[in-house]
Amino acid sequence: MADFFQSLLGNVTNVTWQMAVMWAVGALLIYLAIKKDMEPSLLLPMGFGAILVNLPLSGAVETLTTLFNAGIANELFPLILFIGIGAMCDFGPLLNDPKLMLFGAAAQFGIFFTLSMARLFGFELVDAASIAVIGAADGPTSIVVAQQLGSKYLGAIMVAAYSYMALVPIVQPPVIRLLTTKKERLIRMPYEQKNVSKTTRILFPIIVTMVVGIIAPGAVALIGFLMFGNLLRECGVLDSLSDTAQHVLANLITLFLGLTIAVRMQAAEFLTPDTLLILALGLVAFVFDTAGGVVFAKLINLFAKKKINPMIGACGISAFPMSSRVVHKMGLKEDPQNFLLMHTVGVNVSGQIASVIAGGLILSFFAGLA
């Protein structure tokens, strides 16, 4: 009994203020997941995992490290998750109005702006490039880019990318309101439904994979798994597999990702100036990606006869479907009769493709430096 209490006392004395801070971070993530319903399938395991790995002499660290090596170090989890994301994506609104793809491209501005910012703060080029991809709000792409470029800040990048994905409802609305006027937010965009054939829907993921593979070879795995998931959805003969990919597979991998990411949230390596700077730069990237899409829409409106509600440009980030829902709700709040959902979904799925292309281009440019 004396040995037990001595061991217990030893564990208590091993608690540091850094561990306590990480407990608070974990508790905050759990609070946002449960109370605010912000991506609970991601934030809940991340928050609980952050507490797990920051307990004195935690036995969970070794287990989660094994899971990390099995699923993230070899990029398995992100790629499998992309199958589920692809199966969830309905490219119909984008095929209905292909010009929406331009907003996905414009919303990647923050990536390249933040790359320059990170270099100014003294980060190595491969680290700066990896940090910049956080702005796409695409967790799997961020992991793959950071992993392949050999960034030593993989943990902070993963946490920042997934955290900002979940915080879309908090981060994006203030940026959108700052850059738009009341009159612009009230612009109505009636949805003109066109007949998109099944053949077109089937050919789209195949053609996109081939085109992106030629333009950005580094993105072939990412875009290939994403489009394969979409092909499962659209082919019409594998509905059960499509349903499994959208729900069971995507939820299971997200759960594993959330827990596994936490192994990189140990206080000793997480609470450092560089990590905190990466979180700040990730926010800069996220804000400027949002701003890039909005400003691009405003520029188009200078010349277009048929005005575009510039809020939809913010959906050009990859956080699908969170961003499209947020902007749709903002439109309804301004005008209960203004239904922007189909437009926001079209821009949002274009952002999913554009973020993968951006990640692939970064890999192509900087892979030789890794």
C-alpha cells in the first residue's frame, strides 16, 4: 500500500504546467465538439487524445504512436479518408455551372501568400510550404504534403489544419462581413437547373484524375482516391460501397485520425514558439484563402451584368461541406428568401479539387528540397 501511494505521489509531482495547459486545450476541443456541435467526430477524439497523451507517464503514447506509424506516417489514413470525401461530394452543382471552378482556384491565394510570410519568419522552404497548405482547410492534403516534404512540424500542421476546418463557423463569417457590404450580401442568385447526364457525372472524375495527374503529378494519389470515391457514388452499380465510404469508412478514419493526431500534441513538443507561430500562420492562410475567393467575386461583379453574391467565393476553401453550409446560413440570415446552397456547394467542391491541385503543385516545386 505504501508503494502504491508513493507511486501515486510520484505521478502527481510529474505534472507540469505545460501538461495542464494541454488538458485545457483538450477540454476546449471537447467543449466545442459537444456544446457547439463543431465537427464532433473530429474534435472530440482530438480533445480526448490531447488529454490522454499529456498524463504523466501516459501508456497511451506508445499505442497512439503505433497507430500514427501505421496510418499517418505512410499516408494511409488521409488517402482512405479521401475515398469517403469523394463519395460525399456531389459535383452536380459544379457541372451545372462550371465557372464556379474559378472561385476554388482564387481561394487558394492564401496558400502562396502564407508561404512567403513563413519564409519571412525564418522557416525552411519545405516547412514554409507545408505550413502554407493549412490555408486550404484540407487536413488530408496538409498531412500528405508535410509528410512527403519531410517537415519537422508535421504535428503542429496537422492540428492547425483540422482545427481550422472545424472552426469554419467562427473564422469565416467575420472575414466575409468585413469584405462585403449589406447590399452585396443581399444579392440573390436564382439557381438555374440544367440537365447533367449520368455519363457526364461518370466521366468527370476520370477526366479530372487524368488532367490533374498531367498538371500536378504529385497530386495523383490524392486526386485519384478522391475521384475514385466520387466514381463509386456516380456509377450506379456500387451504391452499398458508396454508402459505406460516405458513412462507416469516413467516420471510422476520422475517429482514428483525431486520436492519432493527438500523439503530436504532447506538451513538450507542442507548446513551443514555433508551434504557436505555425498556428498563427495557419490562421493567416485560412483568412486570406477566404478573402481571396470573396475579393475575386467582387472583381467579377465590376464587369458582370449578372451579379454574383460575393459571399459564395468564401466557399472556395476545401472544408466541405462546412463552408457551404456556413455561407448558405449567412445568406438566409440577410434575406430568408435567398437560397445560395447550390451555388455554395458548387464552389465548395471546386475548392476540394483546387486544394489538391495546389498541394500537388507545391510537392512538384519543392519535393527536390526534402
